[in-house]
Amino acid sequence: MPRLPRRGSEPDDTPTGDEPVGAEPKSEPGAVPSHVPPPADEPARADEPAYNDDPRTEDTRVAEPAGAVSASDEHAADSGTIRTPAEQIEDSRGSEQPSRVSVVNESAPSKGRGDDDDEYEWHTGLNRPHGQEDAVEFIDVHKAFGRNKILRGLNLGLPEGKISMILGPSGTGKSVCIKHMVGLLYPDDGDVLVHGESVPNMQDDDLFEMRKKFGVLFQDGALFGSMNVVDNTAFPLRQHTDKGEDEIMDIVNRRLAEVGLADAGDKMPNELSGGMRKRAGFARALVLDPDIVLFDEPDSGLDPVRTALLGELIQEIHEEMMNDPNRQDRRPPAFCIITHDIMTARRVAEHISVLWKGRIVESGPAEELFNSDNAFVRQFLSGESQGPLGME
């Protein structure tokens, strides 16, 4: 039976030998309990875990150097047991060893100047002299739609008094050029000049006045379906001038006769063939007596014979405007045809600009371009399958 301390005496901490087996000895106030792990700068004892899993206490783990063997691995080696991969992963969770395989976020190598030179290897940008002032001029024009870059430093001039053609593969920005000329699109960078005046910097009133210098023939004629041929042709005159109806009808009948539609004035657009719609659109483009006439793929959808006839009509109208005595004090008319039809270019063009990848490959008088030494120009103007241009 254990002894009881006498009244008024201090308790005796001396072990009596009657304490239960495994009980911890009593400690004095301020003493550190034996179960608290040693500080971080002291190594853990062999009989204690290498890390503390208690979330209520601070984690005092020390990362082992890369390649070090953990105590569990040494124990497994001494005991002759083989650890499974799952057990090895579980053992390594508290070691915080640096990964032997590191992932580095490296940016893709940027294109050097050599890559850009390879892409534009055939773009000499040679502008052969044509002896005329430019009616329209593009100066280092850049235009993109989202990530799709269309014009990438375009330098182009369309001479006065000439029938010019912009040739190039599909999707290279030929029609985008027309929209820049009339101010329907503005360049992201660079400038577009019409008779020496900057289109992007024009005020609205000046822009509307400048557009009267242009006549445009769109790919499908762009006729109003609810109007007959006469009313379609007279629309620009009624919209933009103060001319009387008699004078308007004189101009309309003259232009329709020039394009061979004198007897088709009462017909609706759905009653016309493709070639007739093109000619009606051509007549409408001429009624304001413009200084610059733009043709956006006029041969699109036409058979070879009607394409040739339309080309001859363009030449005849241009020659009449050049020799018109009423235009002697005005700028010579500039015609610009957007196409990729080589036969039309051979028959009609006086000046050619070859456009590819948003830049001019070469430009100059038509006869010089057809005899060019440039491999791309030679391939495109001859329609050969072998050369720099592929199916990409």
C-alpha cells in the first residue's frame, strides 16, 4: 500500500517503485516534455519520426540534399525487404527533395531576320519607271484582321492615264486594296494617297467629295434588285448631283449605249445574264465621269468569250476618256483592274503590279513584267505549276 504524505509536508517526487509500468515521471514546472521533437537545428533521434504530421504544430522538416538516401530506404536495405513504388512515394512525401526532372517554360524561338528574308525571297519590290504621276499610292501600308495579316508593308503606285492591273494569288489582299482606296478601310499603319491627299487623314466632308472621283465595278455588278437597269445606272447621279432628270437620262442612255445595253433599260437585274449585269455595273460606274475606275475581278463568272469582250470594252472606254476634249483640263483617267486572269492581263494591261503575301513582288510596264527574270513573276504570269508558288 503506498504511503500517504503527512499533513503539512511537501510531496515527495522520489520514485517508490509502485508506479504503473510505462508511466512518465513527473516533471517540474518549465521543463520540456520528452515527447516534444528537438529543434530544427538538431538532428532527430533515431526513434522519432523525421517530420511532424500534427497540423497544430509548426512543420520543422529539413529538406535532404538531392540524391540522399532516406532512413526508410536504409532500413529497407538492412532488413532485406523491397519497397513497393507506392510505399516509396509515401516515404518521400515528407522529404521535399528537389525534383530531378524540371520543366522550363521556354518561349518559341523568334523569327530572325533570315526567316523573314526567306519568306520574301522573291519580293524584290522593284518598281520599274512608267513615266506618269501616280493617281493612287500606297506607302508602307499594314492591315490585319485579328491575327490574320493581309497587307504587310505594301508599297504600290497606280499611274494616271494607264490601265493598271493588280495580279496575284487568291487571298493576297487585292480586294482589300480597293477598299483602302475609297476609304472603306483604313490602314493600321502607313498611308494611302489619292492625287497626293491622304485618305486616312481626310475629314468626312472631304472624304465624301473624294469618293466622287471613283467609279467602282464590283464582282457581281452589285445592282439593286428592285430597280431596272435605267434606275440602277441613274442612281449615282440622282444621289450625288443636282442635275435635272432630262440631263440625267441623256447621260444614262449614252453610257448604256457604250456598254451595249441601249435596249435593256427596262429589264430587271434577274432578267439579265452574268455578262449583262457586269456591263450594267460598268455603265453605272461611268456616269459620274470619274478620274479613277476600279474593277474588282470583272471577269469573275464569265466565259472566255465574254471575258475578252469585256476587256475590249474597258480598253475602248479608256481610250474615249483619254481623247475626250471635255477632259483636257482634268487629270488623265486611271483604270485599275483586280484580277488573276492572265489572258486578260496580256490583252488589256498597260501596267502590272504582282501582289503576294501582302507585298509587291515587282511592278512596272506590262511588257517588262512579262519578260521579268523573277522566278515568281515568271511562274505566275505564265501559269506554270513549277516555281516558288505552291498550293499552300
